[in-house]
Amino acid sequence: MAYRERPYQQFTPVDDDGNIIGSAGNGSGGSNATADNQATQITRETQILNAIATLALQFPSAPVGDRLKVDVPALSDPPTNTALTQILAAIKAQIDVASTVWTDNSGAFYVRRDLVNESNGTATVSFTDPLGNAATPGSGLRSLSNNKTTLTDFYDVLTGGVGYSIGDLLARIAIIDTSTSTPTATFIWLNFSLGTILSAAPTTANIESSNETIGARQVGTWIINLPTGAAISAKQPALGTAGSASTDVLTFQGIAGGIPLNTISSDINTTGNITTADLVSATVIGANNQSIITGIPTANSSVSISANGYNSFLVQVAGTWTGTLQSEVSFDGGTIWYPGSGFLSGTSYTVNSTTNNCAIKGNATDATNVRVRATTAITGTANIRINLSQTIDPITVRNPIRLFDSVSGVQASIKPANIPATASDTALVVTTGASKCDRTNFK
């Protein structure tokens, strides 16, 4: 089939089902390809091209899921650029920035709308009633937005008062209003246990802050059943300062009636001056000429110290004085006294009195008191110091060794070598035996 160009377009019109209606522009019948017919054809084709261009504007710039979106309805009369520009200007001119609810002193409610013109930046405020009708608020205009903050603290009741009792839990609610230039605070007291509002704030001394960690506090009287003999009170001992006497001594009690354990932690001492003789105390003689002293000594005639729990004492005498001083011990808290013998420090002598300066070391075990007392007239001033210690002194044989006859019980006499024996002296018999030596064993 040969191809031949034609000076006109040829097309075959069809209906919706594809049936040929007729042909046009084929040059063999039908309408002639006159200038008028060609102009009409060009006009129709131009309309078709414009419609296709308008429709193309409704498609996305890129496919959606590899497909073109074709469900956009065609515009029967698409707006012009001028119309779109006018619409955009109208939108910019009226923008609803915010809508809030307000009230005034009359109690009426208003809707406030804040508008801004984006084209020139002008802001406009208008009010309407809840139905949308224009309205003018009265005096006292204010926002209904929440400008209040609440803080809550809890308290336990220690002593009852108006509107609350012991054991109740109270809440103090602070309402802070920040809507004004200077914030204000309002306080409300609530009885949390009863759910009632107090008419007035409770007395400060009647409440205390609740322990939030525990969550509750027991107040009032507690009843605790203790075993028979258990202590119902406790005391924290004040042990004092090291090196100084303490008025509190911590002891541990064993069985009922038992002896407390000694828990003294340091040595103690006391000092004083003796300037006169004791003219008041009375002395009687006990077994084996032991002196037993009672009464309260004359003032300035003695120096004394409590010795409970201590094992030894040391009396130091110094100063310039004359007279006789005696060391004494008591076992009943100072009612009855006995001479307290001791060694003169650094010597082998045992004494319980002195007429000169010295240091006497004695035993204070089981003693309740130790003292030094003037038993004769005193001149000058004797400076006394008494030390008490828990240290137990080494055992010392204080009495002389005596030898007795095993049959008669008579004590033997021991004399210096320069004094001759007499017929009345008790004889000592010493038996000796001859030494024997087997000389054959020596080489």
C-alpha cells in the first residue's frame, strides 16, 4: 500500500461502543476541506487540547504507587489565577488566632476572639455571647482560665482542739492565685479524718508535721504488756569526760538480787587541806584492839572520797604541818570507819597513821569510802590527795612470820644474835645429819 500525504487531516468518528459513525476529511465525499471547514476543525481540536491541559493539572506530579491518581473530579469551570489570588488575600485578612472564655462582675460569660491580619499585622479583638451574638462586656472583665495553684501539707494532731481530736490527720491547703500582678495565697484547714473544714487554723503546739515516709503516726497512750520484772523506763547514761568523775555509771544487772558488774572506766582522785584536829568523832575498841570510829568529823579535819567499785587507794600527804594523820576506810557508806593500813611507798613498812609527809598505798576492795583524818592537834596545813584505782596491787605479806611448837602451841622466840638466850625462851630444835659420800664413785 502506497503512502500519500494529504493536505488535510482525516479522522473517523465513532460512538461510545466503537461503531463508526462516519468519516470526515477523506477527500472522497462528505464535507469539503474548505477554509471554513478547516477553521472549525482547528477550533474543536484546540478546545480538546485545552481540556486535556486543564485535566493534567489535577494529576500529581509523581505517580502514587506507580499509578496516576484519576479519581479527582474534573472542574467544570476552573478558577482563574486572579480568583485564586483574591481568595488567598481574603484568608490572610481574617485568621482566628485564639478563642477564650471571659466573664465580668455581672457573672455573664463572653467568648473572646483574637484575629490578626497577616497582610498588615493588624490585630482585632471581638466579644460574643455563648450563642455567637456580638456582646460588650462590663466592668471587671477577666479570663476564666485557671490561674490558681494548690499546695497541701499534712499534720498529726497531738492535742485536741476546735474541730479536731488526738490522732486526727489535718491537711493545710494553700491556694495561690497568680492572676494578679502580686500573687495572693488563701489557706484552708481540712480535717482529713472527718472530711470537714476547720473554722480556724489549729494551735501550732497541738500538731506536728506528718512523717511522709511512714505515712501515719501513733499518738495518745500505748499499752504494752511486759513480762514480770521488766524495766518500764530507760535512761541513756552520761559517761562524762575522760579523766573526770561521772555521776552516771552504767551497770548490768544479772539475776534478781545479783551483784552489778563493775563498769567503771577510769581512775579518780580528790584533794583537800587539813588544818585542825577532829574533836567530834568517837572511837571505841573492838577485837584485838581494832579502832572503830563513828560520827561526823570536825570541819577541816578530814578529806574523804567515795570508793565504790575501786580496788586500791593511795594517800599522799604534803605541806608544812605537825600532828598525826590517820588513813581510814568505811564499808557502809561512811557511817562506821576503820583504820586503813597501807605500805609506805618504796619501803617495807606498813602503817595506818603518819606524823610526816608520805605516800601510803592501801587496799580499797569492798570499801565504800576512803579518808584521811587528823587524830591529834594540827599546826600548819597538811595538803592531802587521795587517788582511787581499779588496779589490784600485788599480794604482799604484811604480818611477820611466827613459829609455833606443834605440841604445846607455844610461839618460838627469835632474838638478834647479840642478845643471849634465857631459860624462859622457847627452844628451837634443828636436826641435822652427817653427809655421806661414796668415794668409790669418784675418779
